[in-house]
Amino acid sequence: MSVSSLKNVAYREIGRHIISGELIPGEFVNRRALAANLGMSVAPILEAMLLLESEGLLETIPRKGTRVRIQRLEDVRGHFLVREALECQAARLVFGKSIAENFPRLAKLARDVDKARRENKLNIWEAEVAFHCAIVDLIGAPAFTEAFRKSLRTDLFYKLRYVISADVPKRRGHLRLLKALRDAPDARTAAKICRRDLRHGRAALFMRTERDKPLAT
């Protein structure tokens, strides 16, 4: 397996440790122990950690090491605003015909997300990224997609790490969202549909972080 492939494996595994709570905010990551557990050298672990650091999930403390980032509530709000701005703009650009032409492929990805949501929240991470990035990819602007991918991963980290399912009203589902964007009559409506979906559950997240203080203040 190439170093690049090993980096991707390490990236997914470290992400899973963070989301599941095995690694908590403020806890330092032992890269040698991770390398031993995953049966690989330290090099791909370091590359994966650099990627996670660029996404805001890890932070390096000089002369101490790398730890799970301790976020302030205002940082979380900022990440959400960035994702909302990018994804709503994408919805304005690809609603209707572009989605209709790619509907079978996108519908499969949407069903994968909804299935992962029912079965295990740790599986949602990759399914969500695949679905939403596939829609943004329709714009045909790789730089935009990459910026969105980074924002999406950070956004998902906070939703999966801090939101309790009982706090969140039942979601309509990604397939219904896809159909709504396909059938949207204009760009403004498409952006509104996207914004409504993105804001689902966020009020519950902010209320919980204020109540339980799992983030830095």
C-alpha cells in the first residue's frame, strides 16, 4: 500500500477516534502508538495528522505535541457559517438541470447517507462527504470543491461529536433534499432549501454547548 493510501487509512482512523470520544478535546495524540496499532510507520500518521490539523481538528503545541483541538463556541459558529455560504452558493449554481442529469448517481449517495444515519453515526462521516461533495463537484471548479470539502469535514466533526440524537428533530432525509434541489424553480429557492437543511439541529447544538460547556469558553 502506498504512503498516500496509508495516510488516508490513518486519517479515517484518527477521525473515528475523535468522533467516538476515544480521543477527547485537549488529549494528546500518541503517533507512535497509533502507528503500531495500525501496523504502519509513523510517516503516514504524521501526514494524516497534518491534514486533520489543517481542518481544525488537531492543534500542535510547541515542545508538547499534537492534541485534539479545544474549540470555542464562536469558532464552531464560524465554521458553520463558512459551510453554509459555500453550500448555498453551490445550490444556486447546480439546482435543477445539473442535478436532474446526475440524479441516479446522486440518489445512491443520498441513500447511503440515510442508511448510515440509521445504523451507526461513525459511518456517516464518509457518506456525508461523498454526497455533498458530489453535488458541489457539479460546478466544475476544483478549488471551490476543495474549500468546501475542508469546511464540510470540520462541520461534520462538531455535529457528530457534540450533538445528541435526542436533541435533534427528525430529519427529512438526504434523498428528499436532493429531490427538492432538482425541482427548485429558481436559484433563490434552491439556496433557501439548502440553508434550511443546514440549519437543522444547529440550534440544539448551540443550546447544548452553552448548557454542558463541552467547548472552551
